[in-house]
Amino acid sequence: RDASFEGPTCCRPTGMALGKGRRASSVACGTYFTLVLTTHMSLLACGKALIAGHREPSEFGVPKQLPTLVGLPLVGMAAGDGHAVVITAHGTAFVWGENRHSCCGREYPTELTVPLAMKLPSCQSSSGGGCGDGLNIPDEVAIQDAACGLEHTILVTRSGRLLVCGNNNFGQLGIATSVLNSSNIVI
């Protein structure tokens, strides 16, 4: 963290400028970052560069859209300690940030610097792509909600199924240790 970019502490609630015509519908906070979902289904992010993207010093603290997510109809989001998830109206989950203990649903890399569609094993075709046409995802794997912890992620599908990934050292994934194979990511 570069101390020259530190902003002042706010002791009382102060307005956050989202830009002309933008209104917030929900917000999520991680460690050193904030996500804002707008009423126009777009995401704004500020704070930690790994989540909010690189900023010039003159833009420090200004909520901005992430280029990878522009134009996607975003309906939900969740923030963990160092990772984030957004959900599209079609049921796709995009994840990025620190990938400690595979909390982003991938064994590697350890950091995802841009939002990537989460790979769901039960939704993989033989060509390595996803299922459906990107718009018609089966309810069994279409994501409707998400929550993130320190090193884990929980996704709720439209059919009510829970998909989990990340650290299970305290049993937070809801899966007995005897069921887990240490070489596999659970999702």
C-alpha cells in the first residue's frame, strides 16, 4: 500500500459521488474496497487496485466501472476479504481478486486481476466452455445470489442448490472433511 495515496478518515457519513445520473441500488464492502451496484445494472468499484483496477493519483477514491463488466446486466454482488463476485441477470457469476485457497473457484493463479466467469464443473462442455448459450443457463447452475467470506465463496443457484469453493478449515463450506479430497476444489 502506497501511503501517498491514503485518503482522510470520514468521521460522519459523507456523500459518495457516483457520477451524473447514477444511483445506487446496493453496496458491498471488502477489505480496502467498495462495490456499488447501480439502478442501471452496472458496477462501480473503488479502493484496492486488485479489485477496483489501476487508478491515476488524480482518480484515487473515485468509483469507476470495470471495463470487463461494462454492458453486462448485473443484478447481484458480494465482497469477501480480498475477492469479489458479481452476478448477471442470465445467471453467470464473475469473480476476481485474491484467490486464496481457491476462493475464486480456480486452483490458480493466486490473483485474478480482471473479472472472469466462474467455471462450474457441472456446467462444462467437452470443449471446455460453459453450458447453454450464455443466456439460457439451466437453473441447476444459474447463479442468483452469492456470499463471500475471508477465503471462501458460496453461490446460490436458481434451483436452490449451493455451490461452494475455498477454504474449509473450520467447516465453513458445509462439507465434512472426510468427504473432501484434498486435491480437488469443491464447487
